[in-house]
Amino acid sequence: MIEIGKKQKLIVVKLVDFGVYLNETPDAREGNVLLPRKQVPKGTGRGDEIEVFIYRDSSDRLIATVNEPMLTLGEFAMLKVKQITKIGAFLDWGLEKDLLLPYKEQTGKLREGNSYLVCLYEDKSHRLCATMKLYHRLSLSSPYQEGDHVEGIVYENSDSYGTYVAVDGRYSARIAKKEIHRPIRIGETVKARVVKVLEDGKLELSLFEKAYVQMDVDAAMIMDVIESYDGELPFNDKAAPEVIEEELHISKAAFKRAVGRLLKQRRIEITADGIKKV
């Protein structure tokens, strides 16, 4: 059976001026698929076997190509947006005909030229399309354990539940809302720490190290910011959490821990309305 969206080896059953027709068996008479002339390997004859990818052309007919797509049916890949139209976004996936990402399969506002993680699927009309809705498509069998450091691609943001990430572009993971203190855009690559592996295999992530490690990282960052303010930060540890998150992208609790560390090291002093480098 010739399968759309997959690479397969087919046999040349007929030669024509505009290409060759392929099928599974040399004597097949129905269901032939055209491989256009410009893609036919030199010297190809009837009965030869060619590995091709099957998709649909602009007239919605099955067609073969020897070109390599960036993903096949069910696979994931970062694809660049070439054009945004009324019916959706068209993505570059390595073939002559761009891949449609319908509006209903998008998880946020897209920009031309940016790349996003998508999965290739076959819609109800048997056409190949892309989707950004990956939650139920990603693998739950990651090799990672609590404490491991991972890298993943953001594919969806939820106001209620946080940010959804595809670790290694294939494993299901989430950064809880409470762990996020800066804007994270869809398509962004993030480095994170596994804080928990759920019973179903999904990963819970944090963008921060454990508190005792993160404290030194935050302290160094705060000193850099103080330097950028000519030695005096215009707010102290009594500032509103929103101010701290806006300026430093960390929680107020993390800020206070880091400030405490710097005070103990006698590197800063707290004033009535700021923090000054000693």
C-alpha cells in the first residue's frame, strides 16, 4: 500500500515524457504515482526501484519526490514560517510545495521568518498538514530523572498551567506557572532542570537550580545589575514582587535569598530606597 507522508521504495512501472510512474509491484495497473521528470535519476528504467516520499501536489493529487522532507508522518521538526495567509501559515519543509499549518492547529501568534516546532499529520481530507498542538503527540518515555538538566523547545503557553515544552523535541514536559518569571515565547529553546517525573512519564521542569545553588547565580546577576545602575539599585528587598520580576526575572523570595547572601559577604548595603554596592 502506497502511504502518504512516508518514505518508501517503489518500482518504476511506466516511463512517460514528463516522468515515470511508480507502484508497489511491477505489474500494477492502478494507483500509480508520478515522479516528475526532473527528479528521475539518470538511467532509470522500467522495473527499477526508487526510494521516494509521497505527498499531494497543488492539484491535490498524490505525487512522489526524491527530495528529502524535514519530517515525515508523525515526526517533529522546527520549521520556518514562509508566509501567513487567511487560511494559516505556510512552512518550509524542504519540498517544492510548502506545508500548511492551519490556524486551528496553531498555539499562538506566529511571525514570518520565525521557526516553530510542529508535527506532521494527515487531516480528514487525507492532506498532509502541520500542527503545533503537541501535548497528546509527544513521547512519555523519556530517559530523564529528577535532577537532570535538559533542553527543550516551547510549543505552547497557558495562562493557567504554565509553559509546555518538548524536551529534545520529542518528550512531554511542562514548566509550572509559579516557576516562570519572564516572558517565554513559543519556539524558544530553554534549558531547565527536571524537578519531578510524573506517574504517566511527563516531566515537570524548573528554569532554576536548587535554591542553594541558584542563590549564588542570582547574587552574581544582582551584582551585575547593580553595576549597570552605577553601583546602586533603585529598589530594595521591600519592593513589590512585580517590580522584582520585571527588572530581574526572579521571584521576590529568590531575590531576598540572594540579597541576604550578598549582605553576609559584605558586598552591598541596603538603603532606605535601594541597594548600594560597598
